[in-house]
Amino acid sequence: MTSRAISRRTVLKGLGGVTIGLPFLEEMLVTRALGAGKAAEQAAVPVRAFNVFFGLGIPSPLQKEGFDGVLEPLKPLGDKLLIMRGVDHVRCDEKGINAHYDGASAAFTAEPPQGEAKAGGPSIDQMIRHAHYPDGLPRGMVPTLVAGTYFRRSRLSRYIHSFNPDGTVAATMQEKPRAVFERVFGTVAAESDSTDVRRQRLRRSVLDTVLDQYKFYTGPHSPLGATSKARVNEHLERIREFEQRAFAVKGLVDSAPAAPVESKLLHGGAADPGGEGIDITLEALTAEWRLLAELYALAIQTDRTRFGSITFLAAGERIRLKGKYEYDGRKVFDFDDAGQRKKSGSNACSHEWWHDFNEKKKNEQLRAHAHMKMREIAYFLSLLDGKDAVDANGKTILDNALLTISTESGDGRHNDIKRELSGVFHAISGAGGRFKTGQIADVNAEGLDVYNTMLAAMDVPGRLGPEKRKMAAVDAIRA
């Protein structure tokens, strides 16, 4: 009896540009009984790299506390991560510009910015993309997915963290969940005489356009077994749920899951009124971020994208956060930036807790904000480490892909550039066993050398930085 294998890149394709990837199924793995073995399993795992950014940073003294401090939310994933302390981006200092700009541009590029609209060179993910897919990615994939929840707008590198070889942005930023959904799964054109495009969009699901293929894969002539058929059903139900949540309208589609209220977040210029900051609740912030993170993770799980960046709050972010913050069943803090600072406008924003940091004080507000950011970063990472994120080799996407997590500064105080741009928090995933996960390491090295060591481990022939600069390999991070 022979087994029938299907491609890991198999997708359901429909009208209007809709492409829906299938989850990993047993039939996508050529078994050892057919003579494949570990080499074939690993070959079925695509090369992926994503940059994960969070704003304002974690002061170096707090990093030294490890999982006993603000890094606590990363502890459940600690065996899947290499946390690096002492990464230095001082070479990226641009005279007359503070670390919110320089540090944000240095993240994932290790280069100072080229003006307001360009980074100083390519980012890690794009270096890997061009090396492993010089002729482009498989047809129908999103070449680079850039998304995030953020508000501070000036200078692109505050919130975009995926750059082409010439320093230009690698893809358009998607800041709304529905924009991410449409970017990943395509759009369905409404009827030409429709007066309400949104209602037509919801009545006609993207899944409607792949109905025939869906029936084939779940019908009597399907190459799938009963378990995989059930998983395809579950997977498409998840997509429909995300679709309803992204468009946030109730009652238009029979049997549609309940959707949350319309997003209250500000976008565009309204999100950054003259740099004075906005008022926002923790609930509103995290609800939209989590939906966006889930959609981004779904795009990776379904092999719709393999490269890009995702941002949770911009560099130098200015928000006045309010709300009860809980973690692991306990209350951590009551956010009330404006009330606790007893000021208004930009001076009342959480941004200022970083400028006020003093290692001799408790820094309660800063600690709470940093802890919350780690909780939300961990939420995204965990989506790549569950049952819906298993690759052909039996390991998860978090095990196999390169996830690089970083920020803009090692210290928020503007009175010392060297201190601001050194000790910048970094963490990376194992990338298929290439890096030493399960530890917190004091690398004490230039970011450029750390990044180039990572690229070498990812079999990328090119290097970041000046051509004539001699690279100092940071071998301590390699497995």
C-alpha cells in the first residue's frame, strides 16, 4: 500500500486574488517508510526570518534581573530563546538625532539611518530572503509581510523594521487587522452595483471562492485521511472567525461567530497629534494587537509568508495608558500614566518613565510597562509554538524559524548616547538548531558582529556593514 503525499505549499486558490494556505498535514510529510528520513523532513521546512520590535526598550540594569524581573513573561518560552545582553549599537549614532531614531533604525540592520525615510541598509530578514530565494518565493506568497500596532509616526524606522538592500522599506505597513487579512488572503470584489461594499464583503466570504476545492479536499476522493480532513475543516473555520473579527460586523452572516465591537484605535495622523500622544486603555490596545498578531501568525502557519516584521508600539511611543494589568492570575499594576505623572500632553505619556529611569529607584511604572510589552511579545511567539504551528520535522515554527526580537535602546535617558545605544535587548529563536537557546548570555559585542554571525549561521554569503570592516564572529551564540 502506498501513501499519497501532497506538497507543503498546497493552497486553495479562488477568484479575486484569494489564496488560502492549508495547515501542515500528515500527507505533506513523505514518511521514512518511503525512504525519506530526517534529511527529507528538514528539507520540507522552509527558511523563514521575522523581526519582532517593541518600543522604548528595557534598561540594561533591569535586563540583569532575568526572568525574575520584567522578562518574566518570556520564561515559559525560555528554552526556545537565546536572550542576549550587552549588544552595542553605538556605531549607529547619528549626530543631532536621539536614540529613538538611531536605535530604531539600528534594530535588525546595525546601521545608522539614511534620512527620515530609509534605513542604513538591509535588515536581517531581507538578507536571508535574498540569499535563500534569489529567484523569488513560490508563486502566490506574500513576499514580505510588515504589520504592527503603533501610534508615533515620524520617521519610518520608528515602526517599520524590514528593509531592502538599498535601505528602502521592504513592504507596505499594515496597521489594521482587516488590512493584514486582505494582504494575506486576498480580497473579494463586491458587486458593481453595491452601495455598501463592507456589507457585501462580509456576506461574501473569501472562503466562498475556494468552495469547490474545499469540497474536494474533504470529500470521498480527497488524498487526505480522516484526521487531516478534520484539520482542514478546523483551519477554514479559524479563517472565517478571523475574517469576522477583522471586519467586526455582527449579524450579516448566518452562523458567524460573535465579533468584538469596532476598533476604537486611532490610525494615520490622528494617532500622533503633533507628537503630544494619545489616551488609550490597555484593553483596547491589547485586543487589536492580539488580533493582528493572530492574523500574522496564521499567515506564517499557512505558509503564506516567510519574511517580514511585526511591531508592538513604536520607537519613542507616546501614549497615556490606563487600565488594570494582570499577568498569570495576579494583578501587576494599575496603569494611569496621566494621573501618576500629574501632567498633560507629551509629558504625561509613558515615554517619560524611560527618561526618568534611575537604577537606584523602584521605577514601578516603567517596570509595569516593560513587563506588559514582554507579555504581548510572548503572546505572539506562543502562537508559533503550538499545535497549529507544527512543521514537517515535528518541531514548531518557533523552533525552526529565525525570530529576532529587539528594541531601540538600552537606556532611555537622552544625556548619554553611549549608554542609550549599548546594552540593547535582543532575543532570538533557535532557527533549526543553529543557535544556543535556553539561556541568557552576556555577549558584550557590537550589534553588527552579532547580526553578521547570525547571517553566517543562516548560510547567507553577504554581510551587513562596511565591506572593508573585519567581522568579529560571536561564536558563543552558535550551537
